[in-house]
Amino acid sequence: MKIIMLGAPGAGKGTQAKMIAEKYSIPHVSTGDIFRANIKNGTELGKQAKEYMDAGKLVPDELTVKILLDRVAQDDCKNGYVLDGFPRTIPQAEVLENALNELGDKIDFAVNVDVPDENIVRRMSGRRACLKCGATYHIEHIPPKQEGICDTCGSELVLRDDDKPETVQNRLKVYHEQTQPLIDFYTERKVLKTVDGTKDMKEVFADIIAILG
Ligand code: AP5
Ligand code: MG
């Protein structure tokens, strides 16, 4: 099963993608996580990506597309995957569609996690992320067992550099301009499913499972 998660920054794409990946035993592929791992390891890609990410802008398609196509070509993606944060522009969606077409394949579901802008900024300031394993927490809604420490791998949790309120506003603007058009793109492909992302995360997950089957 090949699934795309759509939604504004902070809508809960990562939170839901992790649970989907576990339930269906498919990899969770997040371009944001890949970039953050590269930044943490000080790679050339990380240096280039950080500039854009800290400004709340998109990393250019040239850098992003190759990374994603390389990742989904790996063996563990043979039986499907859940993409989180990709595609984010129409050109990215077209590249993915063409690459899948060549394999006689296609995306099965594009799950749109719908959360109004008003809810987003509040969520982001409470988010804490593990840069080692990609786990995400929220200081009020989904706290870790021990404050500041990742339940999964024991690493220190941080507030992401791009979760400052002014950067979040920028990310929302970029989302509406460049990513929201994908809702029409996948509606036309008849694979778009929208869930109400303002519900409790377990309810959102139940709604998604009902769709995926
Ligand atoms: P990326 O890492 O993808 O960030 P994003 O899309 O801005 O999304 P987030 O990770 O911030 O939010 P999310 O929807 O995953 O929400 P989460 O589950 O964490 O990208 C970062 C940057 O990298 C981009 O800005 C760009 O620069 C670059 N980039 C990445 N991919 C790219 C691409 N393809 N092309 C170009 N550039 C790219 O949840 C948010 C918070 O809410 C958490 O604290 C969570 O615990 C909490 N929460 C989740 N669900 C609920 C709920 N139901 N109720 C209450 N709280 C909840
Ligand atoms: Mg995320």
C-alpha cells in the first residue's frame, strides 16, 4: 500500500504516519526527518536544506526529489510506504507519479489531515521532537514519560528550530501557496481522503484506518 499524508505543518502528518507504518508494517518516509538527520550529521545536503527550513521555505525540488526517489527505491519500500511531507509541490507530485507509472504502479491513498490555521501555531509551540529517531511529542497532548527524554530511544527532546511562531506563520503561507493545490491534484486522481485532524490523535487514527481498510 502506497500512502501520501497531506496537511498543513503541524496537522499531525508525522504522528499519524508513524502509527500507519506500524500497523501496516511499511516504512514511514519523511523528507523533513531525512533533512533533519542530515543537518544533525553536518552533511552538505543538511547545510543546504537548513537555510530554507529555518526560514520556513521549501527546500528546492532539485534537492528533494532525488532524495525521495532514492529512498523509495530501497528494498524495504517494495511492499509500500507512507510518505510524510512529500510531495509538497505539484512538480514533486508529477515526478513521483511518473516514476510510479514507469513501474506500472500508483499511489493508493492521499490522506489529507485537515486542521485550521488557528489550531496550528498553538500545537507547534508545544511540540518536542527527537532528532535521533524522529519521534514527536506534545508537552500537553502527548507528553513523554520522562520530561525532555524520548520514550523510544532515550535521546534528548528539542523544540525544532522552525517551530518559532514567526517561522510557523511563514510555513503556513508556503503551505497554502504551494502544497494545498495537491488536494485538487489527488482529488482528480480519485485517491484523496480527508480526515478531521482536530480530533484526538487516536480518533484521527481510527478514521484513517477505516479508510485504508
Ligand atoms: P516537515 O518536517 O515535513 O514539517 P511540516 O510539514 O511543516 O510538518 P510538521 O512535521 O511540522 O507537522 P506534522 O504534520 O508532521 O505534525 P506532527 O505529527 O509533528 O518539513 C520541515 C521543513 O523541511 C519544511 O518546512 C521544508 O523546509 C522542508 N521540507 C520537507 N519536505 C519537503 C519537500 N518535500 N519539499 C521541500 N521542502 C521540504 O504534529 C504536530 C504537533 O501536534 C506535535 O506536537 C504532535 O504531538 C501534536 N499532535 C498531533 N496530532 C494531534 C492531535 N490530533 N491533537 C493534538 N495534538 C496533536
Ligand atoms: Mg512531521
